Amino acid sequence: MIKLKKFLTLIALILFLSPLKSNADFEPLKVQIEKFQSILSENETISKDYLKENLEILMDKASFIENEIASSDINTDLALLMKKYVDKNSNNTIKSKELSYWIKHLYDDLDLFKKMGITG
């Protein structure tokens, strides 16, 4: 968890220090994140299968991001979530509150990209 935070901080710092103008289609991903965040807020836990399904949908939406930096950051985050909560998790359910933190982080990253001039 600490390594992930350090990695994400490094990525954010790199992005912050290198303002870029580029097109990126964030809207489909933002809409899907909002839907998933709503589901998480309504349930204490979700099944690993349901999480996998939603992460795959998010990955599909993230594939439309054209900017290499934004795409790489979001796809890396989604892959880490898939690995941690689906592939390596022996439990069949996951606490929604824990997932909600990471899904909000994805949404915040998209806002950060927009502030940096990477627009969708």
C-alpha cells in the first residue's frame, strides 16, 4: 500500500511538472466511475465477480483515453486494483468502503489531468 502511494505520488508530480495540451476522452470513464461509486455507496460489500466485471468496464472506457500519460496512469491504477482485489484476493467479497477510496482516486486523477490541460 505504501509503495502504491509513493508510485501514485510520483506520477502526479511528473504530470504536474509537465503541463501538456492533449485530447483525451474522459467523459465515458467519468460516467462509469460515477455509476460504480454510486453502487459502492449503496452496499457494504460487493462480490469479487461483480468487482471484476466493473473493473473490466472501466478498463474498456479507459481505452478511449488518447493521451499516453493519462492512459498509462489510469490503466496502471485499474490493473493494480484488478490484481489486488480480484486476482490475489482469496475472499469472495470486498468492502465497498475500501474500494470507494480507490475509485474516487481515479476520478480525482481525471480532474487533475483536466487541470493540467489534458482535456476530453
